[in-house]
Amino acid sequence: MERIEAWSDFNVALAGATAALAGLLIVAASVNIGAIIKERSLTARLAAAVSGLALALVGSALGLIPEIDGVAYGVSMIVLAAVAAVFQAQAARLIFANHHPANRLRPLKASVGWIAPLAYLVGGVLVAAGSGAGLVWFAVGAIVAIVAGLLVSWVVLVEVLR
């Protein structure tokens, strides 16, 4: 298996980026909190985005633990992905329950949030099984979590007021 330590620079950069973006997302939400809490699906999307960023942040931090065992790392990521998926399931349920005419992109809004937890789940299984390819799945999941976090930040900061 590819060594987890080989990904340390990536994990350091990712931990900093996701921590900063999670803070930005929370600040963006606080600016328009009155409008956000009026829409249950939006609060659920916000929670799912934060959980995706937390998944990337904690996953990166775990990858920085010296000499972490691949099985322990993989299983930890499976558990974290499952927790993030709970938030995404709630968001998807509420997105589909919202039949407002402006919510015409329900399937896209509900499905995009699943990519990061699924990538981490696949990566966790592969890493636990001894395959270095799982580390690439973690990277894909992290990048998707960041993009999703940026999109939700935009929605809660600007689009919620339109």
C-alpha cells in the first residue's frame, strides 16, 4: 500500500483549508440566520455542508497521525463518512419535501452532497483493505466537500436574500 505519510503535505494543506472554509460557512450563515432558519431544507443543507467539511478536516488530521495503521485509518474514515451521510440524508429528505416552484433542481441539490461521504466510504474500505488507491478517494472526497462548502456558503450568504 502507498504510504499514508506520502500524503502529509496534502493533509496539512487540506486541514487548514477546510478549517478556514468551515469558519467562513458558519460566519456566512450567521449573517443571514433569520432568513436561513425559515427554510428547513436550507438549514439541513448547511449542516450537511459543515459535516462534509468536518469529514475532510478530521480525515486529514487522522492522516497526519504518525505511523497510523491503514486498517485503523480506513475504519475511522468509514465511520466518519457514515456520520456525514446522516446529515446528507436529512438534507436530501427535506430538499425533496420542499415543493416550492423555485426548488426545481431538487434532484441535483439532493444528490451532489452525497459525493464526498461516498468517496470517503469507498476510500475507507480500500485503505482498510490495504489499497493505496483509497487515499486518492479521500482526496476526491475532500475536494468535493470543499466545492460543496463553497456553493452552500454562496447560497446562505447571497442567494437566500433573493
